[in-house]
Amino acid sequence: MADGFTTTRSVPMPVRWGEKRYHSLDYALKSQFGEKVYRIALNGGMTCPNRDGKIGRGGCIFCSGMGSGDFAGSASFSICEQLAAGKAALQAKRPVHSYIAYFQAFTNTYAPVEYLEKIFTEAILDPDVRVLAVATRPDCLSHETVELLRRLNQIKPVWIELGLQTIHPQTARYIRRGYPLEVFDDAVVRLKAAGIQVITHVILFLPGETEAQMLKTIDYLNCNPIDGIKLQLLHILKGTDLARDYARSPFHIPDMDEYIRCIGNCIAHLRPDIVIHRLTGDGPKDLLIEPQWTGAKRTVLNHIHQYLKEQDIWQGKEYYG
């Protein structure tokens, strides 16, 4: 990984990624599989070392009681049953043929490798599943687990989503991330050596962070061999320690216009080949305290697309590389 950043160079506007001005996940999947691919969120029944006492208790400060798996299936059902239920729900709305089996809730490599092999194999062998996607922590990737992922990747593509959130140590301590940046760097190197695609989750507008700091996180990731990124505004959810902090001492919550300007800047600085898996998010309506405007996800995305066009912004326009 590069240690620093070189001078800026203007990247010319490429042929559009479909109708968008950024390298969207939808475009990447249609290019690879020839059709739209839908995600089914799964629950493998695991917990997290930041909850069970190995690293800490309570999880990351923003994490809900479901471990960010509020839209995932129930661990009381098998993976096959969860996939079947997810397919039925999607097919009731539209004709769907292809899926991403997404292990979302908690830390999805925090279990014995024999158990991981059982549930991941159950998912990847489903004939309608095109991709196995696993959300986890970079400090929960043993040599044996990475080897398992390497073998599964010979069957179908495997994606690993790493929860980085920020590169800044002070913020990382506040949100109780529980590992130093070097652990993330090492995990990326080992996963890429095994041929695994790496997606990085980043949270924007964490308390105390400036837009300049957020862009430093983007610049840092530009120098890493990651394949995808999820950008999401911080959600304050009921029952979290973050919600208690916010009630005691409210911190800045951006309105939609401020967030869209920031997203536009992030997109302009992001390396053009990195696939953008998410530009916003919609937390569970019954848990969401702030920002309430994120509940209208389609409206937010439409405004982002309009802003990019009006400001003539595209992914990589201000890329440092």
C-alpha cells in the first residue's frame, strides 16, 4: 500500500457507467451477469468480539441490538430457509432470477471455520445465488478462514465487506471500533492475495469529523487495493450508546443538502475503478432518531444524481492517484 498521496491529476469524464456518473454496483453486476442481481440479507447466528467481551462489550457505539442486521433474516431458520423466504419476498414484487447471499448481521467470520464452511457452502451452492458476500471485521479473519474463502471463491465470487468506518484514530476510539488501522491494511493484503474482492464500509459525518477528514479516509482507500466501497451517513438509532450521547449533548447532523454536497466531493475524489455499493442508507424507521430525512431513500438518491449532473461531477474527477 502506498504511504502518501501524489499530486492531483484531472481524470477525464469516461463513458458513463450506464446512465450514472459513478461506478455503481448495479452497473457492475449487470456487466458481469447480464441482469440485475438482488441481495438477500442472511443471519448466520454469530455475535461479535466487541460484544461478547473478547474485545469489548456493547458493540460499536452506533450498532443496533441486531448488529447492523436489522433487515436480515432470523437465525432460527436455516440458510436455505432464509434464502427461500428472501426469494419469495422479492419475487412477489418483480421477476427475479439472481441473488447475492449477504451474511449481514454481526461479525460473520466470528465462528469456528467448520461452522463457517457449512453455512457459506449452503448459500453458495444455491443455484440462483451468484455471489457470496460476507460482512465482518478485519480482526476476525484467521489464516484458516481466509483459506476457506479462497476455496469458496473457486465456486462463485466471494466478497468480504470490512467495517472500517474511518481512518482517524480518535474517531475510531470514540466509536469503539476495537482495532488499529494496521489490522485493516493486513486483512486487505491477505484477502487480495487469496483472490477475494474487498468492499469497505465507511460512515460519513461521525461526531467531530470534518469533511477534510472524511476525504482523507477516501484518499487512504484510493491507495489500497479495494474493489468496492459503501458510503453511508451516520444513523442514530434508539437503544444505542450513540443515541444516549446524542441525547446528552447533541452533535451536528447534516441536512440532505449538506450530505449531498459531501457525497459529491467523495465521488469526485474516489478512484474510478472502485465500485460504489452504497451512497446512502435507510435505517429501520422504528429505530431511527436522526437524520429523519434518510427514510426517503429514493428521493435522496434522485437528488444525488441531479446534483452530480448539475455540478458536472463524476467519479474520479478529482482523483489523487
